[in-house]
Amino acid sequence: MLFNISSALASDFRILKRILKETVKGIERTGLVNLVIIATMASILSIFGCLFRVSLEIYSFVDDLGSNMEISVYLQDNASSTRVTKEIKALDNVKSINIISKEKAWPKMRTHMQLPDLANPLPDKIRIKLKDNDNSKIDKLIKKVKKIRGVEDTQYAKEILDKVKKIGEVTNAATIMVFVVLGGLTLSIINNTIHLVIQSRKQEIEIMRMMGVSNWYIRSPYIFQGAFYGFSGGIISIFALAWVEQYLSNIFKIFQISGTYIDGAGIALIILVMGTAVGALGSIISVRKYLKI
């Protein structure tokens, strides 16, 4: 039993070795065109990877920005901050509350600004941190807060958050568009290249057919060749991705915002898998179209 298993494994290994040799032959026959294909793949994957990374960072930025942004509530004169605070705590979407009395705020302002000696004009202020940065929930909360007795006005930097969200939406759309357009271009290039390789090896393919070689054995080298193009392009594109990673990391350190939920290694793995898959898919399309067995 063990002998049969080891014999089968040895046979499979020899077949795989021959397939890899045929793959290398196909790559050698393609010549300098290999460099063009790999460079094209690397460029496409670099653009996609950079846009994908930026898109994820913007999503993370919006998420962190929304959770860190606060609603400022300004109280009327003689309004009880303790009572207002209790009513606000009872509302939905309130994470935490910080009371800033005018007695504490006025001296701090005077240390940072040159102001004349006059009576304290500031109102008491309450800062509300949010659980969820969803616009509809924030609007509902603000409306409810304004109805509380003693509340003079509220402020929330909604426009900043909305603009960042719009930038994220544009980046997402650009990422998808780049993937569709350039991905289609890549499939076309690999498709035509494998077609040329198949045409140059017509006689060998006919001989293998006459010898009864399996269809899988004949087709596999071309699929592996396409996968090789995608994998090689992915490896090169990782360098561009590393540069973007470092650049974005420096920006996010300035704003003290955490990075995305997927680290650089995870993005690199996605790019490699995607490049290999696209390369193999281009070869599969060409093999099905031009290699009739």
C-alpha cells in the first residue's frame, strides 16, 4: 500500500517537473515580449494597488475621524450644565460627555490669545463624543439636543466629514474603473501572447496528441506561463506599494490616526494573488479559444 502511494507521488512529481520544463520553454520562446508583459502587469498592479491602499486608508480615516469628532453644545446663561448633561446622556448615540465650564475655558483662551481685560463672554460648553458617525443618527441627535431646555446652540464639523467621504467614494470608483479597464487590457495582452506561443508549437502539440498525452498536460504549461507573468508583475508592484505605504504612514502619524485593518503585508498578498489569477485567467481564455483538443 505504501509502495503504491509513493510510486503514485513519484509519478505525479515527474509529470509536474515536465510541465514546469514546458512552461520554461514557452517563456524562453516568447523572448523580450516577456519583459513587456511583466512590465505592463507591474504597472497595472501598481496603479491598482496604490489606489486600493489609498481607498482603504481613506475609509479608515473617515471611520476614525467620525469617532473622534465631537458635537459642541453651548449653554444659555444660568443653565444647569449638570441637568443638561443628564438629559444628553439619556439620548442614543452618545459615547461620552465632557463639560467645559466658562470659568476654565476663559483663562486658557487668554493664555493663547491677547485679549483685553473684560468680563468672561464665553458660555458653558459640553462636548459629546459619538458612538456612530452615521449622518442620519448624528442629525437626529443634534435635533434632540437642541430641544433640551438651556441649550443655546450646537456645532458639528459635518462638512469636513462629508468631503472626506466623497473623496473616498471617488477613490473607490477610480479603483474599480482602473481594475476593469487595465485588467481587460492585461487579459488581452496575455491572451494574444499565449496564442502566439501555441501557434509556434503547433507541431509539438500535434505530436503529443498522437502519442495520447492528456489534455491537462498539454494545456497546463500555458496556464502556468500566464500565472508567471501575473506573479512577476505583482512582485515588482509591491515596491511601488511599499513607497505608498511609507508615505501614507507618515501622513497618518501627523493626524494621529490609526492605519487600516489590513496591513501592508496583507495588501501585498492580495496583489500577488490577484496578479497571478488574472495572468492565469488570460491564459485559460487563450487556451480555450485557440487550443482545440
